[in-house]
Amino acid sequence: MSRCSLFSLSTLFWDAYLKGDSDAKSKLQSEAARGEAGLVEGDIWEWKWGKESRNGANCAIWRLKPDSAMKLGLIAAGILITQSVSAMDWPNWRGPNFDGKSTESIPDTLPDELPILWTTEVGTGFSSFSVANGRVFTMGNTNDRDRVWCLDAKTGKVIWQHDYDCALDPLYYEGGPGSTPTVQCGSVFTLSKKGHAFRLDEKTGEVIWSRNLVEDHDLKLPEWSFAGSAFIDEDRVLFSAGRQGIALSRKTGKTLWLHDSDTAGYATIVPYPNQKTPQGFLYFSAKSLMSLDPSDGRILWEHSSKSSRDVNAADPIVVDRDIVVSSSSGTERLRLVDGSAPEVVWKQHDLRWYFNPGVLIGDHLYSLHGTTHRPTELTCTEVKTGDTVWAEEGFGSGGLIAAGENIIVFDLGTLCIFPAGSTGFLPRLKQKILEGKCWTAPVLSHGIVYCRNAEGKVAAVSLSAD
């Protein structure tokens, strides 16, 4: 039986411990001993095992129990979604908890220069990486053909590739795909910038189903086309296409709901369980942030959030019951008081996430502030107040993730690792890895950091000198 990793909430006391329910705890321990409770003890989540009909993979569908949402008030980021991957895998955009945080930690001692294990070329684009079951997945474009790549994580050797016609569309930038493959229960889900949606077999790359969402539904493309990645919710695949998004059947690709074909934003859907809908989601659309019910796509609430040329691209971050949302227009912390439209807790005009969202560690947000045509800084922000704690100049529009108490930044071709803290920017490592434009967020999985540039050169960098 393959082990399924959990997309856990960041700070939960498990129900068995909160209630002191010894029977529940014993049951969970028994399930864990059989390998069927994944990595969790607690009955906040209900789960069920099922066999993927196509490839026989065993998968666990995890979901928050409605009464647990009530008991815990509202929870930090994440809802548990099916994945046949290990705890150190990074199976989707923004990682196993959808928050840019790795479950791994950075070694206490780093060499003066990290070894580059391998490099390869994948074609033009800004797709990041998903890592699952010893394989790395990404996308690129060559000669107006998109290609989905499956590479060996340790060697970079090509295992399979799937290509199809899709325009490069280099509008004021290099062009190419901006979304990241999503790996779930033996399948890989992708979306091109022009609306080509695929479910591919993880092992072989064989097409299980495909759709052209623009042709099928006459969807209006945003100025730089689609960039959000697939989000899997039980038997639904959610895409950031259309003003309210679109849901397809995971098994067949059939459209389950679509309410509006107008312009989408560029961010990926984020889990946001709440008292009304324990399996709710956040969708940062072209002109607003909205909370959606995934079962039918209806809007639970909507908050206006307009930015220059509708570039709402950075995923919102869930902070306890609150939401931090940012664009070129500034950053807001929002709070739901009675389940209706949120109220603004603070607004910081001097904090702008243009492409990539920040990460939250403790009481501070770490992010790259600025746009492609304005000076950019690496910043530390007090999440309670929105005040800037410190800012470091000399950065571009790259991306960052967190690993334990450390931040990993890949920007301007340089890999930088520094400890989180309010005292300032104190890098443990600064190493040039690639040349050219580097807007894509790095990924850490099994001790390897994966980086790429716009031209499509990929570098796999080991955190160990061995």
C-alpha cells in the first residue's frame, strides 16, 4: 500500500488529545500500525481508502469533519487532500501544505558551495516543480509546443515527456507555461497558459483525459493567459480559469461547474476551511478575492481587490482565521467576523507581492516586495500589524520557500539561505546557480533544491556536500 502524505493544518491539536478520547486514540494507533492512518493521529479528519480505478494505486481521501471546524474555531492553512507520496515529497505548487513550507530542515552546517547534482533543459517558461515518488515534474515550451517533463529526481534523466501545440506568447517577457504540475494518486494534472488541461499517467505520461477549456467554454484569457496550477479536491480538479474558477471531474475531465467565463486571476486556489463550509477555498480572481464552495462553485463571500492590469498572482496566505492577500496595489490582512465579507485588519501599501507569495514563520512574513519595473526588496513584515521589520535591497522578482526556521530564496540566479528572524538579513549561503531571468520559486524535496530560469535550464542542488 502506498503511503499518502497529508496536507495538514499548521497548528492543530488533534481531536483525540483535545477530547482525551482513549478509544479514538487507540483506534488511530491501530490504524497507524496497519499503515492506514498516514502520518497523523487524531480524528479531526475523516478519511477513506479507495483504489484508483485506472492504475490500481491506493489513495486516501482526507477531509475535515464539520464538527471539528466548529470545535476549533477556524484553522490555519490547509485541508488534507489525497496524495500517494511521502512526507518529504513536494507534490504540487507551494508544497504539501499549500503554504510554501517544506517539512524538511536545513543542515546546521552548510558547505561554502553546494554541489550541483545535475542540470538539464526543459524549454522556455516559469513553471515550478512538483516532486513525488523519486520523480520531478515541470513544464516548458519549445517552438510553440508545450512539454510536460517527468525526470528522475536524482539524475535528471528523462523518464517521459508529453508535448502538444501551444503558443509561446512572449508578451513583454519570455513566455511559456506558468503553472506547475500537480501529482495525485498516480496521475499528473496540468494546465497550459491557453487552457489545455490534462490528466496524465504518472508512470508513463499516457493521456488519461484532456480538455481545451478555452474552446469548450469560450473562456476569456487574462492578459498573460492562465498561470494557476491544478488543485485537487476529492473527485474534483479545480483550475483558476473563469472569474469563479472551474471544476472538472478528476476521473473523466467532465466539467462539473463553471459560473462565469470572464477573466481569471493568475493565482492557484488555496484551501480555507471555515465554519460555514469546512472544505471551503480561496480564489484570487482578476478583481477580487473570493471564498468558494467547491461542491458547486458558489461564492460564499467576495472582497474587492483590484491591481494594475489585473495582476492578482500571489496566492493568499491563511493566518489563523485571517487571510493575507497582496498584489501590486499593496497588502491587506482580512478577518471574517460573522462569516460574511471580511473586514480589513490592516493595509500596507509599501508591501507588494507581484508574482510569488511570501511565507509565514512565527509572527513574521518573509517576501519579495516590489514589481518587475520598480525596485524590489527582501522584506520581513510583522504579521499582526503589517509593519516592516527589516528590508534588504538588491533583489528581483524571484521566489522563496521556507524549511524549518530558514528561508530559501532563488532570485537573479542566486540561491540564498538565511535564518528567519527579526534582527535582519543574515545569509548562511549565497551561491550563483543560473544566469538569466529567474522568477520561478525554488522547491526543496529530499535534500535537493530545484531551480530554473526562464530559458528552461534546470539545476538540482544538494544541501549536502556528500
